[in-house]
Amino acid sequence: MEELKKSIKEIVEQDIVKVVISNKKDKEEKYNKIVILLKENSKKKYYQIEKYTDKQVFHENIEINMLEEKILEFMESKYKQLSAWATNMNFDLKISKKNKVFLGKKKSNNSNIVAKGHNKEKNYILKEGTIIQPLIDLGVFTKEGKVINSQYDKYKQINRFIEIIDDEVKKNNFEELTVLDFGCGKSYLTFVLYYYFTEIKKINVRMIGLDLKADVIKKCNDIAKKYNYENLRFELGDINGFKYNNKVDMVITLHACDTATDYALYNAIKWNTKMIFSVPCCQHEFNSQMKPENLPILSRYGIVKERMSALMTDALRANLLEVLGYKTQLLEFIDISHSPKNILIRASKSNISKEKKEIALKEVNDLIKEFNFNPTLYSLLKEDQLI
């Protein structure tokens, strides 16, 4: 189809910012329409292809010079209509039943579309181009501070976590902070956090990482010494039995398994911690206890029971934090397509009204009664007469 190739070549020679391809030739074709948008980040311009089914959108990024090839691929055998927008021109291409090609074009001011098309990259707190040694050692940055393409999702995830913490930190003018990181593991996120506090926020921070594995603790302390992170240390210990007698401003617990999260939250409450950030993991406790009296359908199917148990575990934890005077949110930590365990509990000490506390506690008791739960955090707080 030489006429089609010629028309597409004429279109892509313009500064194209948006293309919409539609009108399927075959009803069995998976995608209803294709949208191609010009994007721009700190490194380069590229095109993002959005492929629409009835219920989903699939994305693919291509180089600028691949636009002609991709459009031809779609239009040769799959679709009959194309609309394209350039800076000062509109194009409409149609293919008839007899495979004749009709190309319409007219001058137009598309400055608004161009502005949307040149969608610049988000202004992340951990800026690309900065030498952040923990991100280099983690394999997210090159030695020059550039994001490695295959690690972009991880880069966004780490920034998302920093943003969630930053939202709380910037509400106060902290000159110093004491931070406890329970179950730190060998992740570099603790080191990235230390960098954020000291280099970006210029806060005098004292951080302690806690883990059960002696080899992990030794390695982390060696890395802290290598980075000259003088106020970051790691200790061997169990979340359940850890004792700390000084002021604690922030408690972080990432992927503490099952009831380890409850012990971390319990300790944070006992210390009257100002801020709590917790990403729970493996919420098995409720799954083994769940026996709903009036809603047996929720425990009939294994996958439903597992997910409902996990969600109810975190809802109950959030309510108990409200009862103890914390303004609490359940946030999406990462996109659910990357992990179903994507809830982060963010809690900050606040003035919670007596009425709101009573309602939160009643909801907890109602949930326990309906499903016959015996929650660890609830039991710990009850034993200490905190609720």
C-alpha cells in the first residue's frame, strides 16, 4: 500500500504530539483504539502508546524515530481511521472498504494539545542527576546519578515512600529527629532515608535500624561507616522485646511479617511516637481466626478470605491508632500492578476528639464480634489498659 506509506510519512514529518487510531478492520482485534502521545522527561522525548481494551489500558514507550513504523504497523492491517495533531496542523486519514486512502489536512492552532503532549517528568524529591550513593549501590542510579532504565519503577517507588514521609515532616520545623526502623533488613531504603533527612531536609537525625540477623546488622553498620553516616546505627533485636528509653519521634516498619507489625505499632504507641509509617506484610492472624457468624460467604473462598483478612487487619490497626490519638490514613504505597501488598499506614499524633475515638473503638469491637477475631494489637493495648 504505497499510498498509505506516503500519507503516513507526510504526517510524521510534522511535529506530531498526538495520534488516535480507531475503527477496527477485524472485530476480533484485541484493542479498540490506539492513542500515541508525545512525552518528555529530563533525558529525552519519546512517544507513549496507549492500547485500549474494553476494561484495560496497556502502555508501551517507543523512540521518536519509531513513530512512522508503528503507525504503519497498525494501519496496514488492523485499523481504518487515524487522526493526528501537530503544532499547526490536523490530519485525518481514512481507508475505504476498497483500501483507498484518503488524507485530509488543515491548519490549526494546537498549542493546548502540544502543552499536554509535552508532559514533563514529575519533580521527584530524590532528583536524578544527584549523586546519591545508596541508590547507586542499590543499582537504581548510575555512577553519574542517572536512573537506570530498567530500575525506573523502583526509583518511583522509593520516591513515593519519601514523599509520604515528607508530607508529615514538612508540617513541622524539626531541627532534630530520632527514628527507629524496625525490621530494616538489608534494604538500602534506610540509608536513602538518612540521606533525605540530613542532605535534603538538613535535620539532625539519629536513626536506629533493628533486625534479627547478625550478619545483616554487621553488613549495614559497615555500609553506614563507608558512607560516613555517623548518626545511623544498626542493632540486633526482636521487635517484640526491644527496649528503648529515650524520646522517639518516628517509627518505621516495612514488611514486618504478620503480628510483628502489631508489636512495632504497640511499641510506637507506648513511646508516644509522633509519626508512624508502616507497610504491613503477610497478615495471617485473621485468616486463621476468621469465622463470620452472619457473612459466611467471606470465608468460603480461600482467596477472598485471605484478602478480606488482610484488609480488615489493617483497618482495625488504623482504628486502634485513632483510638490512641493518631490521625491515621491508609495509603497506596505502590501501584497494585506491582504488588497486592501495597497499603501503607501513616499515623501522626493529633488531637482526636473523644467522640471520634469512641466511634473508632466501637467499630473495632463490632468487627471482632462479627468475625470472632482475637487481634494481637488489641490484646496488647487491652492488657496495658490503654483501651
